[in-house]
Amino acid sequence: MTRPLRILHLEDDADYSDLVRSLLASEHVEAQLVRVGNRAEFEAALPAEKFDLILADYLLPDYTGLDALRWSRSQCPETPFVLVSGQIGERAAIESLKTGATDFVFKESSARLVATICRAVQEAREREERRRAETELARREKYYRALTENGLDVVTVLDRTGNFLYNSPSIKRVLGYEAKDLAGQNAFGLVHAEDVARASEVLQEALDHPEQLVRLELRLRRADGGWRFLELVGQNRLEDPDIGGLVVNTRDISDRKEAEAARQAAELALRRLEDQLRQSQKMEAIGQLAGGVAHDFNNILMVIHGHASLLLTGDHLNDLSQRSAQQIAQAAERAAKLTRQLLTFSRRHVMQPKRWDLNEVVSNMTQMLSRILGEDIVLQLAYSAGPALVQADASMLEQVLLNLAVNSRDAMPKGGVLALKLATLEIQRDRLAQYPQARAGHVVCLTATDTGCGIAPEHLPRIFEPFFTTKEIGKGTGLGLATVYGIVEQHQGWIEVESQPGRGTTFRVFLPQSGEAAPLPTMATEEKAVRGGAETILVVEDEAPVRELVCNFLAKQGYHVLQAESGVKALELCRQGTQHVDLLLTDLVMPDRMNGRELAEKLWQEHPQLKVIFTSGYSADVVGKDFVLQCGLKYLQKPYPPQKLAQTVRECLDAVN
């Protein structure tokens, strides 16, 4: 015993109380004996202090041991109570035990007294420990039952074949079943067919290795027929007599799975966006390069084509020279078409947009498309239910149709089908995640689907690059789809492509939807002879060969021609005031401190009636197309034939300001 026993001794004989102390000491029992000699002292001491044992004389002058026993049971029922008596009858002994006495000892049996005291205290302590253990066990059982029955996870017990022995009530929240309804059913009946094999493997693993935890993710069917992703952690407790089954903790991870799927989708969309951004930057860089090359080449072609045209207007050439000059002019015109395609790709081609119904544009192109495709390719057309109105340059739309048709024709050398479909759609914002170049709103969609050879995945990212082609040498310039790309981009649209080798290709061209349509353009009339004049024209051109060609031609037309190689020189020449200038013919882009637009604006401040014609090997945004079109100014795209120059100059001079 770790601490002295506290014993309340109800005894009127002090000598006997001292004897008890001596007996306890002789047996090496540490004890504090508190003697009370009457009823009042006993009943006052008992509730005031806690004792390990009550030792009471059976018969006192004013109190009996049974009365003391009854009082103690009402105050401290767990405290052991030992009666001591000189003599006690059998009836009294039985009554005392029934009333709750732990034991009784005759005073003559002093040797037995100490053993009885020690045994009674020990048994009381054991009872207390047992009671505390039972209380703690009940508390823990209540606690864990509350966790099991109210937790988010489902606790399941299965037999060795997978039959349900127990399910916590939380299975109702997770799967929608009442726990009692699943008792005796086999769990595999709820497992998704694709997960049954793996679940069987894990069950066998648990049976073979009871010391190990097993883990599994699978899908279980809900009561409403839906499926939930669950994470299972289990252990074999079949040999545990208190459990006798496989204990499985089940957690619903459907939200986590959905979040993972969403994250993966977002990462995929981000990678796709990054790829498209890199592709866009690449295309922009190629476009800038293409535009620069086209500009420089147009100046060269301007000289070649112009001089060839001048040669052809004379009558001094023999037949051989005449044919040579024609070949030069034709070759220059073909080269000019290539540069125009480059400018279109680089979005540097001036548009003159109007509202067109794309249905009518396609309808008017049907015969031409059929001729391009040939007899072996069937052209199928599906028009939109209502008008497919777009704000666009009609000639550019026709170019898109022609280039898509040619691309499909070349992909179907043995024949096939090209299906053109028109529709009006509303693009939702959720599409933007998959196609970042897309724009939300109402659009017109032109779908071109062929049954050709398809495009290899490694080639797909490059199909819109200028000069990229998979065709044999001499069978394609690689500018067809690049031109389509440039036109669509210039019209604030975008293109989507789907293709698989051997399964054909689908191009979807999206253009912003517009309002009412304008009448389709009529064919250009045949050029008439243009008269010259005697007005003064100031030619501003930084390329000397081009400047010389233009000045010579205009001089032959009868005009008085002034020339300058830069905007600054032209401004100085005009400010000398020696000659009145009727028309300014200026390149828009010049490598000097002053471009053509700035020159025109400065001269207009001093000469408001001055007529202006702009020229450039560039066009569109680079040369300020909005400025040119809004002001109603004349614009000549290099290279232009001398006849076109003569016509434009005359129209400009004859126009009323």
C-alpha cells in the first residue's frame, strides 16, 4: 500500500482501539486510526472525511453496529464496513451481511482482524478500479460509437466472402442506403464492373496478410443509381473474437477526384493556351517578316513590271522583244500575286469591308469551286436557315473559299467529297478555355469538311505558316492556308482545325455576325484609255528606281513632275513657293523622320486644296488603312501597272474637293 490506511473506528473502549493500532503495526500495516466513541461523533465524522475502512463495535451504550452500518451505507456505500463483537449470534451476523457489512470478526480473534481489514480494503480498491475501468470503457465505447455513427467516413465489417456484417449509419449519407438494408448482402454487388477485379485482389491480399493494412480506390453504386469514388482502408480482424470480420474504413473522395480532374483539365487548357500563344507569337513574327519581304519585293516588282509595261506601249519592238517584254510583265504579275498573299497573311492588305450574306457569296462561287475541284470531287452545300451576315471584304471571302477548296482538292487526288456548311451560332464563354483565340458572341461559321488524306499530327501546328507545304516541289507555294489565316484574322475571326490521317480534315472559319447585307459586287468593267494632263505632280519616293519610273511615265502623260526622295525634302521643295503643286503622290512608309501621312497633313495645313494619292509596298495597319479609307483618299498598292497609275491620277485630279 502506497499510503497509510485511514480507518474510522467506532469503539467506546480506548484500550481496544490502541490494541488494534498495535496489531496493525505488528503486521507492518501503516494506518491512521480515528476513534469515535458514540453515535454523534460517528455521524459527524463520516461525511466530513473519506476513510478506507470503517471498523465498528457491534454494541455500544447508545448505538448499535447495525445502526452505524445503515448510516454508513447511506453516506459512503462503497467503503468497506467490518463489525467487531465480543459475541454475535448467527441471526445478527446474517442480518449484518444483508445490510451491507463486509465482514465481522470476534474480538477474541485478534490475529484474524488485521487480515480481514487488509482483505476488505484490497477488495474495495479492486472494486473501485473495476468500476472505474467499466466507467471508462463505457465512456470510450460511447465516444467511439458516436464517432462511428456520426463521422463522415463509413465503417464497414465484412466476412471473408465480402458480405456485409455491419455498416455505420453514415453509409446513408454517402451511398443513400440504410445500414440495416445492406446486412447480409455482398459488397461486390455495389462495385463498378471495371473495379471488381482489383477489389477481389485486395480482398484476397487482406485474407493472406492479416497483419497488413490494405488500400483501394473504387466506385460504388449509390441507391439512386449514381456512382461515387471511394477510398477504402481495411484490415483483417477475422481472428479477433470481439470483431470477427474485415474492418474497412471508407471515405468519399468524389469531390477530390472531380477537383483533380478539373485541375488536370485546367493544366491541359493552360498548356494548350501556352502552345497557342507561342504559335501566335511565331505566326506574328513570320507575318512581320513576310510583310517586310513583300514590301521590299514590291518595290523591285514595281520597277520590273512598270518598265515592261512601258516597253509594251511602244511600237518600236520586234516580235521577239515584244514576247520577251510580255513574259517579263506576266512573270512580274505572278510574283505580285505572291507578295499580295504574303501581305494578306501578315494582315497588311487594305480591306474595303461591307456587309455581305455569306450564303450568297458561297452560292455565287459554286460554279467556280466545282471547276476547281474537278469531276471526281463532289461539292455538297448546306446554307444557314437565315442570313449569314458578316462585315467583310467580298474578294477576300472568295479567296478564303478558293484556297480551302484547293487545299481539299489536293488532299483528294482520287476523288471524294467536300462539304461546305454555313450556320449562325452564339459562342459561349466556356468555349474560350479550349480555344483561347475564340471570341464570345454571335458568329457566322463556315465549315469545310473533306474526305481526303488528313493531316499528320506533327504537321498540324504548322499548316498556316507561309511556304510550309507537304506537297511535292512545284505543286504548291505553301501560301494558300497562310492566306486564309491572314484574311480571317484581319476580319477579327478565327479558325479551328480537326484532322486525322486517313480520315479527312475539317476547317471551321468563324467570323463576327453583322447586320443587313449589301448587294454583291459586279464584275469590273474593261479599262478605257486614260487622258493625261498638264498639272503639277510632286512624287515622293525613297526608292530611286521606282521614283524614276513613275516620274518618267507621268511626264510622258504630259504632267509637270517634281520629285523628292523623302518627306523632309518634299516639304522644303513645296515651301520654296516657286511652283504650285496640284497633286501629291507619296509613299506612305519611308525611312526618314517624316512618313507620307505626316507629310500630307503638314501640306494640307498650308494648301487645303491639295490632292493626295498614297502608295506603298505595305498596306493595312502598317500604312494606316483607317486613315486612308476614312479620308476618302486614293491608294495604290505596289506594284501597280502604269495604266492604273494614270487612271488614279486623272480621277484624283478631276475629283471635286
